[in-house]
Amino acid sequence: MAVPFVLIALVTMVDIVTPPDVHLGPFLVAAPALAASFAGPHLTAFVGAVAVLTQSLVAVRHTDVSDLNHTYQIVALILISAFVTFFAHLRERNELAVTQLRSVAEAAQRVVLWPLPVRSGPLRIASVYLAAEAEAQIGGDLYAAARTGDGTRLIIGDVRGKGLSAIGEAASVLGAFHALSRQESRLPDLVAHLEASVTPEQNFAVHDADDDEDLAESFVTAAILDIPDAGTELHLVSCGHPPPLLLRAGEAIPLHVRVPAPPLGLAQLVVTEHMTETFAFGVGDTLLLYTDGVIESRDRSGVFYPLRERAASRCGQGPENLLNSLCADLVRHAGGRLGDDAALVAIERLPTPG
């Protein structure tokens, strides 16, 4: 805030010691223009008034305020100060609107994306959501965790599309997941109910054959997992989602399912059966779940982010440190701006207390 006043003082001192035929007054317009870039309209107007007063004093010292040259300089300074003050008012109003939008987005995120527990039985969990747009805090990516009778159930997914429709679809899937996780003991039954939450039966009744293309545009890729507290394994149903990475001994092993299911919302377009597949998940292992916004992020040369290699080099850091390191690396790879929302969840199995 002191910079505009220091600028006025410097220009004035130099203007005073220079010959009368040298006019440095036009440089004073930089002071209110600079103030308008960060200050409100009141401070900008005050800086403009100080600049006009200073220019008037310089005019009196050199010749007279009524001198035509100084008169034009003072009038121009008044007009420019008024102009930038008006734009400072517009900028302040827009910043207030953006602040309100961010607060609404943060509230929506807290409602839709319930925070994951740091501990769930023998699991230590960390999660992060990176919004592609600076003003947005949430989009179509989703994740959730719930305790069951014998362990922890998790979901990570990505809704096709953006905007309010994607947020509404994500809220629908997450609401169904939280409501059904404790009721459905079998993972395929839970996935079947999640499928119904994306494509309710009554919605299909109003579509004819010509609407198949529009109907197929609404779907959610998802990975749903059961991790029992006892044992050294996990159970996975993948619905068109990128495979989780198992981090173990400096390696990142993708957990590819043999029979992948279609994304949620597309199962009724094909004949399918949700199959659960089991993978080893022992003490000290870390499971990394992610959405395609991570692996589809490109650098300036168009190279995709090498998540598997970068994650393997960060084995043993713990879930929170792992995600912090990966996120910083991802943002650097993308040049500071992601092309799509990205979500990551890291789960580490700790020893079960005796």
C-alpha cells in the first residue's frame, strides 16, 4: 500500500529539481492505476487525490496553476483517477462474488464429499481432491469410506461431465453408498444397488430407441472395495475405472480385474454380472486409488502423467506424505493447471493390534 505514495513522492521530488520546461507530472497517473490493481475504490480515490494535490503544488512552484500545460495535466490526472476508481469498484465487487462462490463450493464439498477417516480399523487413510478450475472446489469426482461388520468399504469414482449435473450425480452415488454399505453384505449386491441409483428404472420407461445415445451419456466409472480387518487381502469390483495401484517394496502393481464391469449407468445396456476379485493386501502395503484426471494430465509436450512410475518411487512415505508429494509433482507436470478434476486416496494397512 505504500508503493503508490512512494511513487508520488519520487516523481514529485524529481519534478521539483528539474527545469520548468521538463514536465514529469504525467508519471503520477501510475500511482492511482497501481492502487486500483489491489486496493478498494476509497483508497484508490485517496491516492488519486494525493496525486492531483501534489501536481498542483508542483505547478505553483514552477509557474502557476493556471498555466495551460499544468492545467491539462491536472485535468487528465483527475479524469484518470476517477476512471481507475470506478474499475477498482468493479474489481472489488467481482472479488466478493468469487469469494461467495468459493464458500458455496466449499460447503457443497463438505456435504457431498464426506471427509474420509484418518483411521479405519487397521487402515490409515489419506485423500485429496484437486479441482481443475481455480474457483471450484468440487466436480464429478467422488470417494467415500464406510465401516462394515468385518472391515472397511471404499468407493472412488468419476462422473462423466462437469457442472451441477455431475455434482448431482456424484451426490446420488455417494448417498446410496453410505446408505447401503452397512445393509449389503455382498459387494456385487451393493454395486447393483449403486447401478440403480445412477439409472433408476423409471427413467428408462420414458426413453425410446432414439434416445439411447443421450441415455448412454450419463454414467459413472467406479472402483468399489472391501478390505477386511482380519487377513491380508482385499476384494474389488471395477466398473470401468482405472486399476488401483498396490505399492509394495518399491513397486507399483496395477490391480487389473479379469472381468471388468461397465460403468455405473451402462449395465442395463449390456448383459453383465458384477464379479468380485481378490488381491493380496498385507501389512505395510499401500493402496493408491485415483481418477482419470490424474493419469490423463499432460505436460506441455503432450506426455501423460506417469503415475505408476512416480508412485513407485515414493513407496514407504505414508498415505499423507505420498499424496502431498504426488499432488505437487502432478501440478508441476501439468504446468500449474489441470485439465480435469483429480482425486486420490491412499490406504496403508497397519499391523492389527493383538
